[in-house]
Amino acid sequence: MGNLNSELTIPSVDSTANVTLNDVVGNKSDTHDGTSIMAFLHTMLDHVHSRSKVYPMMKVGVTITSSSTAYTLGAAATIVGTIQNLDNSITSNPSGTVTRFALTGHTYVVGDYVTLVGVEAGQLGTWQISAVSDANHFDVDTGTYTEQTPPGDANETSQDVIPRDFDIHHLSIENLSANAIYEIVLYDDGVECGRVRVTKNAAQDGTTNIPIQTPIMASGSVITAKASTENAADDAAILTIFYHTY
């Protein structure tokens, strides 16, 4: 009998062959994209121990408003994935390989991620914001700097994103405007990914945190929310998501 280790074949990362025991067990490099035992364990480890995050971060949450018809969902509000047109203004280079873009009233904070489209090739892609000099400019370090002036034709855009796969664990629902039962629905690129109910009565201050369970969502997903209440009125709430990445 030969060396047992030499006779074992290590499966490729996230193998889906499912032909041998090796495929079923997987290898230590498997990710949450796989179907092996190791992939599932990797997913569970991230789910339990990845650090929690909030969005929006360090700023006011997103207002969602119900329909004026009782128990009818109102318009969708974007939580993550708002697309904004860059200003028709020449870029600047604060230092090194940093590019400073102009975007009036952007509301970004340091640590946010944005995907830039329609800009010079060296600035295309997803970047973390390294500095915010004011409400009309933000900096990203793209590793290169090329002076450019977006022509203002709406083809040069900045979209806020979560840059890794993620799921949502809790909602912070703030400033409920009326005494009512609220039903809040989250969507991942237009497909429902979770739903919760909360209630505000006269004894409450209008703020609550509630758990929610969602599937794992792809990096760059656009997360929107809708709300309904039992009132025939445009009731409102401010929403923030608690999430973690994989």
C-alpha cells in the first residue's frame, strides 16, 4: 500500500464536483461561494464572528414613507446604492496618488466606498473615501492621478456601495412619525430580502431596534426599503441597517 497522503487529491477551491469525499469536505481555502463542508463552516464562522457595521455610517439614516392608503407600501427609498452625477468641475490632486472629485452635497463620510463610472481609466472602479474636505468634495486614492473635467453629461457618476458580500442582522427604526403598526420591507436589487413589523403607541418615543434575517447579498447590491402602516396617511420613519460582511 502506497503513501495514503500521496493518493488523496485536494479539490479545487469551492469545487462542486461532489464525486469523491474530498469534494464533499473541500479545502481550507473554500469561501462562502462553495457547497463543501469547509465552505459552509467558513460561512458560519463569518456569520458569527465578523464585526458588525451600520449603514449609513456617521450620518442620519434614510427616510422611508408609507402610502396614504392603509396597509399599502409607499415608494422605495434607497438605503445603499444611490447614484449621483459628478460636478462639471476639474479634479484636483491633494497629494500623492489621491484624486479629489467635486460632488455638491454628497453626504459621504470617510470610510464609505464608492464606485466611479465614466471617469478616466485610472479612476474607474470601487474605492474607499480617504478624506472629505467639505460637503462638495471627496478624495479617493486610486494609485494614479490624471487631471480630468467631467463634462456634466450625467455619464460620470459616483455610487455608494458595500464592497463585500454581506447580510443584514438588525434594523434601527427611528423617529416613527405616528402611532401605528409599521410593516417595513427590504429589497436587494428589487427582490424582497426581508420583512419586519414594529408598533409605536402613545407611550413610546418612536425608536426601536428589531432583528431581521436576510440572505447573503452580493457586493455592490442596491438595498431599498418600503413601508406601510395601518393609517391612511403618509407616515414616516428613519431607517439604518446593521450588517456584516463575508
